[in-house]
Amino acid sequence: MHLFSHFNTAGISVSKLLKNHIKIFYSNSAISGRARKTATNNMEALTKFIDESTTPGTSTYVAPTIVGTVIAPGGKILWQHASGVGHKEGESVTADSVFWLASQSKLMCTVASLITVERGLIGLDDDVAEILPDLAALEVLDGGEDADGIPTTKPRQNKITLRLLLSHQSGVGYDAMPFSIFTWAQKTGLAFTTLDSTQKSMKICPLAFEPGTSWLYGAGIDWAGELVARLSKTTLEEFYKTNIWNPLGMIKSTYHPTKFRDSIVLPYLRNEVGELKLEPLPVPIEAPTETADHGVWSTPNDYVKLLGALLDGGGPILSQKSVDEIFTPQCLNPGALMEMVQGPYKPALGPSIPVDQKIDHGLAGLINHTDFPGRRPPGVLQWSGMPNLIWWVDRKTGIAATTFLQLMPVGDTIAGEFNVRFEEAVYQIFGPK
């Protein structure tokens, strides 16, 4: 299966999810009894929505497993519900069940990278060549091809910085995207893939463009993870554990999930005819390397602690200045980002982004410049993971939220529509009044 293939499946109906738009002012003051009752009713409706979305044989069925969470500053859980299948059929999922995060792993690497910046080990705009000579050695596709039809390359001219790696502007792609690198990989007979988790493909594939001249989703975060590990002279597991997971109380996050084997949720695939079947994930459970790009396994309860740290201005792990940088638009060529996120890769990269909405990319995900009607305000940071997980942090409203699924393929249309409807419901309950 192509890394970013997806199936066009029918949307879901969630009409009458929330019958009333509530008018509640969330503050330190007391909430009126009537408003509190309305809030409770709407949260109950949201819980029912999740349950109906995990009920097989119904028109509202989305996935066998869904965990949704909404938090406020201070890590307060405003609402949470887990529904569906856990480690085995007949066993219920919980908010402490272990999921493959896939690209939701990237946020941890961004935080780790900024910790190294705060410690003075490197600057965001420093050249990484001395620390990552294997990255510096990669050439750039020049748009030509040789007599055998193999795309040709030229020496790189521009420097690669940590900022460019974190914001996907370094020219580093995947073996499967964009099409130029995919073609090079096919023509050269590349034997490795991103999802084999060996990190060999990223050390072989050429750059798609000169660093700093365009935008491309790719393995730049893996290189940033390598940089953190090399500068700190430790593994990513140990760095994360010492500097992120332990300070935040994230007790079931790891690159080595077999120690939590009895908590790992079952993975499913929606096939070409829309049937949901048990299907192994496209990555090894015990990977040969610790890939910053997609290698972490965690729980909903753990992950919202990380989102809560961003909502709280860094909490015990980052400074407010670093958090502000994460939320700062970084794109030097926003048109290239728009073309990719709103183009053929939209189901994978921007399933919840309305068409024609102006967006940018920070150091950890997409940032919307405009209001999404009925949903988020401008300035919200969001990203997602291959098994149709999603998270967002809204500092203006003062909430962060996630939905955890373990459903393939990436960009599943039904799951994407569910995540949009979930966000609408969240803002009806917890949004500005």
C-alpha cells in the first residue's frame, strides 16, 4: 500500500448531535443551575456521539475504538470518554490504553529540540551540518534524469537549520512523497521505507529542493531527533523520559511498547468495500530504532498532559518563549504548504482543514490564520497521526483536545468527518460564548 493511499468512503450523519447551543461563561464565578444542567446535557450528548460512533452495524459507525478528551489550563479534564474495543475483542478501551501515535510523536521531538535550544546546545537557526554530517552529505534533486530515467541530483547550496527541520522546510521528504523522491526511490530500487523504522531511507534519499525554498512533509523531524540524541549523548527514550514524560507524569509513553503489551489496543483497517477488519499496523511493534517521526506509543491520558503543558505556557518542561515560538508561523513559502495540504495529500495532511482556508506551519503543526466557522478561532495549533488520531491546542479559548483512534488507512474519510464533527461539538460546549 502506498504510504498515503486512502479510500473514498461515505460520510457519516451526526445530525441532532447537540440540539442547543449553550451560553455558559466559564470562569471562577459560579455557573447558574440552568446553565450547568445545559452543559451536562450537552456533554452527555457528546458522550452518546462517541458511543454511537463505535457501535457496529449502525449508520453512525466510525471505528471500533475511540477515546476523546478535552482539557483546560492546569490539566483539568473538562470531558473525556473512551468507547469500544481495547486490547482484545470483548475488552473495553480506556484512556490508559496504549496507542501507536504515528506522527503525533513529532510534537515530543519539537519539545525536546527546544529544550536543547534553551540549554544553549544549538540555536534554531544554526547550521546542523557539523552535528548531522550524514544529512549534510545528501544532494538535491535537480529536475533532470539520466539515460536510464533515474532523477539526477546536484550538491546542496543552502544550509539546513533546526528551524527548517522542525517546520518541514529543509527539503527532506519521505521515500513515498513527494512524487519526485518516490520516483527516485522506485528507479533506484531503494530497499528501505520510512515505516520500516530503520531510518535508512532518510539517510539515502536526496532532498526534494534547496533548504528554505519550499515546504514538504517529510522525515525532517527524524533528523531533529537524531540531533537531540547526539547533542545530549543519550537515546530519545531516555531524553524524553527525563525531560518530558517524568516531569509531566506520563507513565505509559515509550518507544518500546512490548512492556505494555496487555494495554495495546487492537488495530483495524477499513478495506476497499468499507468493511472494518483486524489488521496489523504498518510498523513493527518493537522497532529497530527510536524514530522521532513516528515511533512513540502512548495513552490518551499521557498525551493530554503534553498538550496541557503547551496550554500552560510550557509547564515544567519549556519556557513561555519557546511555546510562543512553537505557535509562530514559520513558512517562507506558504503557497507550497497550501498546495500540498489542500492538494492531493489533503486526506493525510489536512483532513480537518476547510478548503481554501489560509494556513501556515509552526514548529509542531498547522496553524490556521482564519476562523473555522463553528469550530476553532485563528491561531490554533494542530496535527494528526496516521491511524486517524488528531490533536489541537487553542490558547485563545483555553482548551486542548484529542481523539484517539487506531484505524487505517491514513486519511480515512469517515474518520476525518467524525473528527470535524467532534470539534464542532467541543466548541458548542466549551467555545466562546
